[in-house]
Amino acid sequence: MFPGLSVVGVFILLPLFMSLFNSFFSWNQLIRTGFVGFDNFKRLLFAFPYRERFFNALGNNVTWFVMTMLIQNSIGLLFGYLMSRSIVGFQAFKRIFFIPVLFSIIAVGFLWGLYLKPSGLLNSFLNLIGLENLRHAWLGEERLATFSIVFVNIWRWVGFPSLVFLAAIHTVPQECLEAAYLDGVGEWKLFWKIIFPLIIPSITIITVLTVIGSLNVFEQIYTMTGLDGSPNYATDTIGTLFYRTAFGSVDSGSPEIGIGSAIGVVIYFLTFGISLLSIYFTRKKEVQL
Amino acid sequence: MITDFKFKGASIPKKIFIICMFMVMFSYVILIVYPLFNMFLSSFKSNREILTTPFSLPSTFDFTNYRTVWIDKGFNQYFLNSLIVTVTAMAFVLLFGSMGAYGVARYAYKASTLVYMLFLSGIMLPLKAAIIPLFLIIKNLNLINTRLSVILIFMAMGLPSTVFILSGFMKAIPLELEYAARIDGCNDFQIYQRIVMPMTASAVALVTIYNAVPSGMISFSLWYFFNRTHLKPYL
């Protein structure tokens, strides 16, 4: 097991700790200069250009999380439930819903980037059905850009929560459902009072994965609106902000590894903290059979 | 089963409910399939044709676009790079990962929990935070712009989940089988090779699919380590 552990150690665990270490130093390009304590964090959270960009990006990440939870996971739950009840053609649905998950994010991003252009497929479709006034520059308007990208991401991912929920509902003992059914419970109650409480563990898993996923959004933005989160930083997320500061490829010109590491550490603690919180809150709702 | 949504013999409201839900799921299927189908159609069209008639079938099925991408734009080289990187990395991930998982699942020693936790932390920690030091390490090892760097990173990304999944499966193998093999004179490696690995074959297949589908993090890191175009993998 040592070959494996050494590779993981050198390329994952060591960088993680070095990242924490680096965030306490000031950097000149790629050379570490002096120990500055929490100065990088202070600049990130309070100094002028970083503060605005950081909280703007964090806000977008929150939008991502809320939209994904509300839309993607509830659609996933609905589809998973319907498939578990063997609705007509569920075997085919199960397979088709999972197709987009197997595509790489980059491919999906470029594909939908083309479709959402002002002259792209979506606008042509709206023309075709006579809804010209609904046409938009989907990725070019500040108000819409984030939502467009979130919807593309939801389009890609719905199959995943539905399969997880399907598997979870299958582990609910059939006798419980049959007993409730024979007692004459309605569909609505059957779902909310019996199935839902019993699949809370898988809801925890999906919630934690959603937290991690929406704090780490990067490729979707990169492929669809570019690294600087255009228009006017409306689609900027912590991931793209991190890339820009750490590698200095777009606006500042020179890489600022100190600030970049600080953002990395903040992502790390946010992910960890929010995951723990969501585990804690959903754990309280779990029931034992 | 009694709780299945069966159309036959259901009450009228339930029939309507089933039809509505079926329509919802069916429209989602169209939403998934149509963009992909349109992408396929568009691959045979010229730019002008895509803009003027986005929904129609292509007038002729000509393969110029494929030729442009595959030969003129060097996609064959990218594809080869991806293939080399993925196959090499997967071979090592499966070898080291299954050995590591066997060690975690079956051998009791002082640090075994620690080793397991170290592997697990590779899944649970957000790796984006580690990308700068990773870049510096790769730079200090003089591996920038080499395939080896990506192979090593791919291995490191794939190993934690491999160990996690495989050790779960290996714990479920009955110990008696291993005792029997040992009585028949197998040494440790032979038990691993002849008893454990054949019994976890399905899990190995699962892990291979799970890791070979390019995950987000891997493509993320690939953007950094390739500046020279002829080494770029397709993403």
C-alpha cells in the first residue's frame, strides 16, 4: 500500500498543508519572501479590490448552491421516486438520465456555450415557435448569465441525484410501504411520512456533495463565459477568482500566490464547515426503523 | 409489486397523475437527447448552414469537419495523449489501489486506521485549495509540460476513491476462503492475486468507470500543466 499512499501523500496531502503554510507568507511571483501572519486574509476580506471581488464571487456560489438544491435535487428526488415506483418505461429513463453525467464538464460547457449564444440554437428555437420577445443574450446579460450556467449544470447532473435517491428508496423495506398502502394512506402521505424520513441519509450525502460541488465551480464558468466571469464579474465564482489571483492570467498581470493560497484555505474551511453543518442538521432528522 | 404505478386498474385521478408524470419525464428525456442529436447533425454542416437552418437535416453528409478536427487541428495527437495518460494512470491506480485496499481491509497493525484516514482525506478535502503547491511541486520536480506529471496527478486523484470503494468490497469477502488458501500453501501475494482480486472483479470494473470518466478536478489541473500544445489532451 505504500506506493499508493506515497503518491497520494506527495500530490494531494502535502500540497494541502503547503497551501495553509503558504497563505501566511508574502510572495513575489513564485518566490516566497517573508512571514506576514494573517495579513493575506485581512487583505482578502477587507482591502479594496479583493473584498468586492471575493464577496461578489461568494454570493454567486451561494446562488449556485441554492438553485442546485432547490431545482436539481428536487427534480432528482421526484424522478428517483417515480422510477422506484416502476412507472412506465423506468428502465429506459434510468439509463437516459445518466447520459449527460458521463460527458466531461468541458464538453458540456462548450456545447451549451454555442447553443446559448445570441445566434445560437435556443434563440433560433424561440424564433421558430414565435416567442421572439423572449430572446436574450443568455450568457451576455448580467441578470441572466449565472442562471443560464446553473441550468446547464442542472441539465448535466439531474441523473445523479435521481439514481442515488432511486437506490435509497429501494433499500426502504417493501413491507413498510405495503403495510401503509393497505392501511389506505394517500400517495402524498406515503411519500412524506414514510419514504422521505427513511431516505434522509442519502439526502445528507447529496447535500454535502452539492455544497462541495457549488463551492468548487470552475470549469462551467471557464468554458461558457471565460475566466473573468464576464459580463462585469456577474458569473464570477470563488474558483475563477482563485485562478485569476493565483496565476495572474487575466486582470492583475502578476500572480499573487499569498492571496491565492488564502482563498484556497477559505474554500477549504468553508467546504468543511458547511459540510459538517449540513451533516449535523440532517442527522437530527434521521429516523431509525 | 403492490405499490407500483400500474396504469391498468387505477382510478381516474391516479391515471391522470401517471400520465402527467410520464409526460414530465419524457420531456426531460427530449431535453437531454435533442441537444446531443443536434450536435451530431451540426457536425455535418457548414457554419452557414448551422446559422440559417439550425433544425433541419444536413443537406449532404460530408465529413470535412471531422477531417479538419482530426487531422488539421491535431486532434489525433490530443486523443493519443489522453489515451496514453488515462491507460497508464488507470493501470497503476488499479494495481496500487487494490493492493492498498487489501492492506487496509485485511491486515491489522497499529497505523492501519491512520492509513485509511489518510486515503479518505484525499476524497473529503477540496483539492482546489492544493493546486498552487501542487504546481510548485511539479515545477521543482522538473515535470512541467510532461505527460508524467499528469499521469502522477491522475493517479493521486484516482487512488483515494479506489481504495475507499475496493476496501469496502474486500471486507465483505469471507475470511474462510483466505484461511483455506493459506492452508493450501498460498503466500500473501498469491491470496491477493488468486482469491481476492477475482472476487472483487465487478468492483474493479466499477472503479475503472468511475475514474476513467474525466472528473472535474483532473481537467482543472490539466489546464495548468500543459502549455505546449502537442501534449494537450482532449478534454
